[in-house]
Amino acid sequence: MRLRNAFLAPTAILMAVTMLAPLAIIVVYSLLTRGAYGGVELPWTLENFTRLWDPVYGVIFVRSFWIAAVSTALCLILGFPLAMFIARSGPRKNLYLSLVILPFWTSFLIRTYAWMFLLRDTGIVNSALQGLGIIREPLALLYNDGVVILGLVYGFLPFMVLPLYATLERLDPSLLEAAADLGARPRDTLVRVTLPLCAPGIRAGAILVFVPCLGTYLTSDLLGGSKTVLIGNLVQNQFTASRDWPFGAALSLALMAIAMILLFAARRRGEELL
Amino acid sequence: MPPETVLQLRDVSKDFATQRAVADVSLDIPRGAFFSLLGPSGCGKTTILRMIAGFETPTSGEVWLNGQRIDPLPPYQRNVNTVFQSYALFPHLTVQGNVEFGLRRNRVAEAEKRVREVLQQVRLEAKASRRPSELSGGERQRVALARAIVLQPDVLLLDEPLSALDPQLRKQVRGELRDLQRRVGVTFLFVTHDQEEALSMSDQIAVMNAGALEQVGTPREVYARPRTRFVADFLGAMNWIDGIGVRPEAVSICPQGRKAVVTGVTYLGSFCHVAMTLVNGEDGGETIHAQVASGDAFTAGQAVCVTWNREDEVRV
């Protein structure tokens, strides 16, 4: 027992310092008054939280949830067939899995910039289409909700594929044979056997994609520009341009609270999260 | 295809990457029979079952069911059902849900009635709302059976369905399975490597070795009149004296006959197993085993005489 504690202690201390301490600071800041040049001042106030009810922020919250939900759904739709393909490709599995993880070898920031180079007015896509004479004026591919979703799906697809793969790989193939044996066509087998048995993987993947999508600011900032402000950008603004740290802290606490309520709702009774 | 034959294999072969799993097997399974495919593991019996179910495609040959060629059909279009070795029950469904699974196309009232009837037949009415994980091994096996027979298949395929049960239960289930088959009248094709199982349950046995059929016949025929040395050895112990086979239970130890010396005695409760070495003549040195009543006392080193009836001899 003592040995176990000795090994746990560093992790426990790290978690406390790197997670709980910043969280406590955020809570304290959210209850203080903004300083004239950033930072926080006394007196204590709840005003930062009452401001959250302004419909301007409501719209941004709704849009953030919408974009995160659509991105998660697309990751599931795209990731499921891929995960199934990998789970059934025998000795090639490991190769395909490393291909899925390959993008992580480059910084997410650089990969997002690469998307900008591809999609901007003078980017490769527009130049190619113009060169082929398909379009005359460049298409406005950047700076809309769609391209933000594209960037998020691209970035977070592996987080969906890996847990789906893990459950599909463990799926007993004789269950699929039994379903066919009992008269189920492949589509029935998918709906009545494969999907229900993959529910834990689907839930895990959905959480792993949805939560970071909800808090994203890099993708929406670079690909969405000023037209697609999400919660993440709003929070970032409070700490930079707007110099309103207490309100930024209140915003991030609200985001965290909503995300936790959703996760709790997604949890099935008697089942652990993830 | 004669009407009394429900399932027919015509020169069926199956090649896998490195080996021929099934070699030119032709079989006629009579309607309503309890038919066993018996052989050691890796002899191709499970591959045959999987080709009939539709999980494998024959490399050559044809499979006919009720006058229809089925080998090109997918599993869900064949009126055969399988009881899997691991049972393959759906863990997310209750017993009821598992048994109902194949009845999707039936009217609800009709399906409910059939599920109720079949659960009664396998004595699981009380457990209809349990999940497979809450059942014992024997109960799971009965759910697997119920799930398959509720669809009234032309042939029920059973892939070593008793091998996952503990030995005590296995013997009891043999009788139950046999009774169930008689009651529902469905043709059973039963795959096993256990000769006792095959002998005790079957109307007919097909003995397989290395992908090929060795012999097809009633339990009595394959046991008492084996046509190959493999069949003779696989279906029970056999003494080979001058190329002639004699079962240990046909050998008796008596005052007159061939001279032998007892080399070992194994007490097995209801009977004794006696190992001996023949001493005289051209048979000198050959080992012969006898199964005798446990009341007869023999000791190692004792000089005895052995004999057997001519009609108990097996020539292959």
C-alpha cells in the first residue's frame, strides 16, 4: 500500500497544482472586478455572472454548441467506417492505426495554417480551379462556419477513430455470424448488433471530440476569422483585447459547467464515464 | 435428391491458404435424423458446418438443402440455424430478446407465442428477462438452442455445443438434447470430437479424418464394423493382433487360450483394465488390453490365458 502511495504521490501533486490551482484562481477572478489595464481588483461582485445572460453571449454559446455537435456527428459518420475497416484488416491494423495518428507528429497550429494556404483566395484550391477555367473569381472558402467545422473534423477525427476501433476490435465476430445465421441482413446486423455493442466506444469518442471542439479557439480564429466567434475566442478576447479578466473567467466557468452537465447526461446509469 | 434427404453435400472441398481443410466430401443427411460429424480437431468437420451455414464458401462442390442449391446464398437466406460452440449470445439483449432476434419478420402476436413455447421447451420461461451474463453455462446453451429452433430450420447445426459445459452436466445434457430433437423433429447435424457423445446420441455418424470422410453408418456399424483402422482406433480402444482388431471388452481372461503375462491392472470402479503381453508363438511381445469385471483380481506378473470370439474380430 505504501509503495502504491509513493508512486501515486507525484501524479496527485501534479494534478493538484496544474488543475485545481488554476481552477481556484479562475473561480476567484470571476468574483472580482476588472482592473483598468487588465488584471483584477476588489471589490467582490457577482456582476460577471449576471452579464452572461446577455443574448449576445447566448448566440455565441448556441453557435459553439452547434458547431461542436455537427463536428462530432461528422467525426462519428466518417470515423465509424474507418474504424471498422481498420479493425477488420488483420495484420495491416497497426500500419493503418499509425497512419491515423500520423498528423499528430506535426503541430496542430501548423496544420491549421496549411489549411489556410490551401483554402485562401490565392491558395492552391482556388488557383487550381481558376487555372482549369472552372471558376473565374476565387471562391470564398475561408472565414465561414463550414470551414471551421472542416478544420475541427480534420483535427479531431483520430480521437473518434481510436475508441471506436478499440470497441470494434474487441467485438466477437461470432456475434455477427450469429446475427446473419438468424436471418439478419448486413444492415440489420449493423443496427441491431454492431452499433449497440459499440455504444461505449461511440460515447467515449463523442466526448473526446465534443469537449475540445466546444472550447476551440485556434481553428475558429484562423479559419473562421472574425465572423465565427466561438466561446473560446470570446474567452481569449477577454484576456487580451478587452482586458476583462473577471468576465473571461466567468465565461470559462459557464462553459465548463454546461459541458459537465452534458457529460453527466450522456452517462448511462450504472456506467462509468469513458 | 431423394425426398427423405434434407441436406446433401456433393463433392465439397475447401482449400485454405496453406492446406486442404475438406476434401471431396459427399454426404446425405436424412430428414429428421440426429446426424453426427465425428473426428479429431482440425479434421474439417467445423469447416463443413460453416459451409452449410454460409460462413465459408466451398472451393468446389455443391450444397443442396430441400432440393435447392444453397452454397451461393448468404447465411441470412438459408433455412439452417447454428448453435455456436461459444453460443454467441447477444450480450446486450435479454433471453427473450435473443430468442426473438430471428423472428423480426413474423407478426408480433405469433412471435410472442413461439418464443413462449420454445422457452418452455428448454425450461427457461422464468429467466426470459435475464441477460446472458446472468445465466449459468447450461442455461446459456439452452438459450442458444432456443434461439435457433424457434426459427424451425430445415437443419439445426450444432458446433460442439457441449464442450463448454462441465463434464457432470455434459452427460445430462446429452439425454436432454436427444429428447429435444425427437420432440421437435428438426434434423440435427451435430459436430463433435467426443466419440462417446456421438455414439450415445446419433442415428448416424460420419467419421472424418484429415478433411475426408472415413465411414458413415449407425453408431453400431461404425463401432463394431469399422472400415478403416482410423475409425476403429478413434471410436474406442482397439487391440491389433496380426492385423486383426479386437476391442478390449471382447477379450476375456480364462483358463484356456493364448498365453499372456499381466503387466498392469487399472481399477476403474465398475470395471478393471488389464494390460498384458502375449508370450508364445509369433505373437510374442505384443501388448493386449482387456476390460474385465472389477471383481476379478489380477496382479502384475501373473500368467494368464486370453481368448475372444471370432465374430468380435475386426478386419480393415
